[in-house]
Amino acid sequence: MPPALAPRPMSVSPSLNKAFGTTLLNSGALRWSAAYFLIFFYYLSFLDYGLNLWDEGGFADGTLRTFRGEMAMRDFNPIGYLPGRYLYAAWFFDWFGISLHSLRLSVAVFTPLMPLMVYAISRRIMPVGFSLLAGAMMLSAPSMYYNRFFPFFCVLVLFCLVRWLERPRWSRGVVLAAAILLCIPFKMEIAIFSIGLWVVLIPWRHRDLGSIMNKNSSSPLKRGLVIGILLIGTSVLLVYFWRYQVLQKFIEIVFTTHAAWGNPFPALFPFWEFWKTEGPDLMFERVMFYIPLATYALVLVLLGRDRMMGRDTSPSQPVLLAVTGIGICAFGLVVWRAGFDNLVRTLPAFYILAPYLLFRLRDRLLALFVHLEEQISFWAPEKILVHFLVGILPIIFLYEMNFGHGFYVGSVGARLQNTEKLEMKRMSVWTNSYEARWVRRIVEKIELATAPGDAILALPLNPLFYYLTERANPIVHGWILPGMLDEKGQEEVVRQLLVKPPRLVILADFAIDGREDRRFSRYAPIIFIHLKRHFQLWERIGLFEVFLPMGPSKTPYSPKF
């Protein structure tokens, strides 16, 4: 443009320029905030659908006891979850009242962050469309409410680790360290393998270890303050772990109970026989145990090939290595206990890497039809065919998770599977008809035979009834599962029952995982014999048996009327 016609630069005041820059900056924050609230209200639409009579009761009762001043691993559940989840959820009891809705709300508020972080991580290694697919997979199956702490902290640490890998600045290293420290009171195993992965990636990411922390990135005073805060926080946690032997109990849970509590992976063959007898939904579950491992292995092969061919300088390489490392470490939970609910909470890394492999596959298939320098229309037949082939597996996955599964994967399918309303003082949920009938009948029996504050015993994993009825647990354990207690531990439980005898016992003596050795009567015989000697059957309700204590004449005490 000739100088005479060139527009003169507009004079803009510094305040206006600053405001305009702030608006642009906030526009990105507004988009992320809008996405967060859309996802949150989506989860809120089926928040009260589904009920787990077992583990969810442990979360509810533990949170209630924490809300009243007790502490997990000190006052109850010495072999159980760390206190972080209970302390966090207790705030929601304080803010919104004691109810199962408040408990689930405590989880629902951080759940939208998972698909958003998965999308952000995915954008480092693939285009928008495939990144949206990764986010949609995370959105569809975040796992059950009480299981969601595991995938959340996996994604959080991975997100912080990827940001550090992009720019290994001091500030990002501090954020990553803080995220790992935050894992400890919730999921210590994630903190342990995250530290290990970080240590492995530091020399891989930096040829020169001196570049790990750029001394010019912050003042010495600021660095010293941050280090001091981290050291104080770490010291407090270490003292707590030493005082209550948290690490010893964690090792006991992970390593000593695997033999009694673990499951083998489900078989795939004869494939068609399983398909005919179990149907497509259960067959999908079987296959899903193997696809993540195959995905991680294939990504490692591709990374190794790129390194051997001298193509390991791509910015996506460290991201892929971090995601694969988190995925493999998290999958150890499935090796420890192969259940589909366990599997789903280990899959965030798979949700990222599976679309990445599909992205690579799409490019390969397109290369078969056209040369790289040619451009073809999106609606060209060959391009439609490629996208159809690439899209088949994601469509199957999204359909199965949202329609073939529901509450136990955390999907909207819970609305389809739970059709009966169960209304109680601390719980208003939709569940299936037979579980609703069981809960109503058992609560009626408890209220008929006992008063608030009385001791009742609900085994092997039914703290839900303590939570619903204001009855006390006479023993320190909220649940007793296979491999938890040796003879000495069982004798200690019997001693506690003698000190504070329950006025009613609820027992579900069924074969867990279909294995007879996992009946309560088999893996806790000392406790079971004590209950049989001192209590007599009152009524069978579904999987449960309700017992009343025997009097001197060996007859059950009459319930209160």
C-alpha cells in the first residue's frame, strides 16, 4: 500500500489497551468455564440414579463419622481408605446437609475437570476432532462416584506433568509437586508411581540436569518460600504417616491381600460361545480388559521405532511417554483385582492414547488413497470410507458405556437402568426394584428391633445401614473382606463384639465373585462361628440374613414394639 494511503496507527490509551487484553484473556477462561458448567449440569441430571449397597455405604458412613470428629485409620477402618476423601466430602455435609446427594455432589463438582484436562492433554498430540473424542470418552465413563478419586488424581497429575514437560520451569515443577502431595491423603499409590515417573522423565527430558530449574525464572526469596512450604507440608504428612503407620497399612492392603482378593483376567475364547451365552454387553467388558494393554504396548512400539529412526525430537514424544507411563502404572489396580469397575477407573490414559492411534491410523489410510500434496474434499467417497472405518470402534465404545452400562461406569445409562424411587431420611435415589425392596425391609427391621445409638453389625461390606439408621458400629472395621484379617485379627473383632454386643446383625454370606472360598463364613470363620453361637436368624431378605441376639434360654430377644 502506498504511504499516502496507509492507515495511521490509532492512538490507544494504556488503560484501554490493558482492558482489551484482559477481555481477550478472559474470553478463553469464559469458554472453559462454560464447558465446565455444561458438563457439570450433564452429570447433575443423573446424580441420583443408581445405588451401590456395598462400597458407597463405606464412603457415606466414613464421611459421616469424619463429619462428627472421628478420623479414618485412627478411629475406624484401620485397613481401608485414607482420610482425604472423607475430610473433603464432610465439607459438603456441612454445606448442603447430610444426604447421599451431598456426598455425590462432592464428587460431581470435580468430575467435569477430567474431560477438560483430557482434552487439553490430547491437544498436545492430535487435532481438535480426535481430542474431542478423547474428552467424550472420559465424559462417558468417569467411573462410579466413590471410585472417582483415582481417575481424577491420575488425570490431574498427568496434566501437571505434561505442562512441566512442555516447559520445565520452576513454577510448573512446584505445581506438579503440589499435585503429587495432594494425592497422598487420597490415593497414595498415585503419588508413589507419579514420583517414580517424574524421576524417570527428568533425565529423558533434559540432557543437561542444570536446565531443570531456571534460576532466572523467580527470585531466591520466592523459591525459598515455596521450598519451605513444600517441606513443611511434606513433614506434616510424614509425621502423620509415621504416627498412624499409614505406609505399613498401605503395603499390607496392596501386597498381602492380593492372593486372597485378586481375580484373573476374564477369558476371551471361545469367543462366540461367550457371545451367545453372555451377550454383547458382557462380551464388551471382557474385551476391554485387553484393549488398554494392547494400546499402551503399541504406543511404546511406535515411540521405540521413532527413537531408533532418529525421529524422537517431536514435542509429542515426551507427552506420549508420560501418558503411557501413567496408564501402565494405573493399570496395576486391575492386575491387583480384575473387576470391570476397577478397570474403568484406570482408563483415562487409554482415553487419550486410543484416539491418538486412531488419528495415526486415519492418516495412514488417507495416504493409501491420495498423495500427501493433494487435497480432497471432506465428502469424497474415499475420505468418508476412512472416517467410517476409524469411527466404528469409538462409536461402539460410546454406545456401550452410555446404553449398555450405567451407574457402575458413571454414565447417563444409569437413568435407563434404575426405575424405582427409594426415599429415606438421608437418601433419595432411583435404583432397581429388588435392591429398593431389600433396603426398605432391612431398615424396617433395624428400626423395629433397635433404637438410635444402639449397636448393630452389618457384614461383610454394608456400612450403608449404619449411615441410614443412626446405629453404631461395635467394631473398628467398617467392612471385613477376604484376606483382611488373620486369626488374631478375627479374635480381636470377637473381643470387640463381646465388649459392645450388637442388638441386631445383618450378614450377607454369599460367594463373592462366584467363589466359595470368598464367603464370609469361609474367610472369617472365627467371627462367623461367634455370630452363629450368639445370634439366631430372624428373617432372610434377598442376599441378606437378619439375626437377633439369643437370650439365656437360647431364644432370640423379642424386638421392641
